[in-house]
Amino acid sequence: MTGTGRAGLRLTARGAIVMLFVITLVGMPFLPGPVFVAGCLAAVLLVRPRDLLPLVVTPPLVFFAAALLVELVRALRSASMLQTFGLGMFTALSSGAPWLFLGAALALGIAWVRGLPANLRELRGGAAPEPTPAARSRSRRGRARTFDPEPEGYFEPRVYGKAADE
């Protein structure tokens, strides 16, 4: 591979989320927990470092969406669809909770090592700007403004047009 010198597949956040959804959906009827954790691990390792933040916040939603789809398909084949769907969702979410926590924590930990703090700094707009010398001298004297005053008449209602009695 020429250029960067890095070999390997790098996914966007959308691609990694879709991959996690498909892996979870395929494994949900058989081994939902371990398959979900493996999907989280694969997604966080294959995503581009700049797309870590959107990926880290989505595993719970992906697990819920996959469980919803699987339980809806299961409920369609039963006599009491609503009861089967409700019981299936309750069972899937309650039995999958430890695996969901493990997968989300694993994704967060690996993303942190891969550069998630840089994404958070970028989201916040970088480091705080250095105060100007004038602002530093005002703050030392205790006269620094913390807000701009409201313009005159800002909260006064305006009346447009003419009054009805004119």
C-alpha cells in the first residue's frame, strides 16, 4: 500500500455502526451477548480514529434495535403477538444487560486508547483561548465583565402598525 504506510481496513462511523448492527442481528437468535461484544470489539478497532465518538455512543441503541427486530419477527409467528413480543423484549433486554454493559465499556475503553479524548477536544472547540493582556489586567483589578449589558429596550414590546382606535 502506498501513501500513508498503514495497511488495513478503516470504516467510517456509519459503516462501523451498520457492521455492528448486522453482527448483532445475525447473532441475536443464537448467542446474543458474546456476539454483541465481539461486534463492539470489531467495530471500535476498524473505525477511523476521527469517527470514534459517534461509534462509542451507539452500542446500546444498536443492541435495542436488533432485539426489537428479532423479537418482532418471532412474535409474528405466534398466536398472541403482543404478549410474545413483550415477553421476548423483556427477556432479551434483561438477559443481555450484562453483555450490553461489557460491550459498551469495552468499546469506550479501546476508543479512549485510540484517541477519543482528541475527538472530545475537537467537539468542544479546542482549548480555551488565551486571554488578551487587557482582559488579564482588568481581571486583576476586579473590574472584569462577565456579560454584556442588554441593549436599551431589548425586553420592551414593540407595537407595529396603528392602533385600532386611530
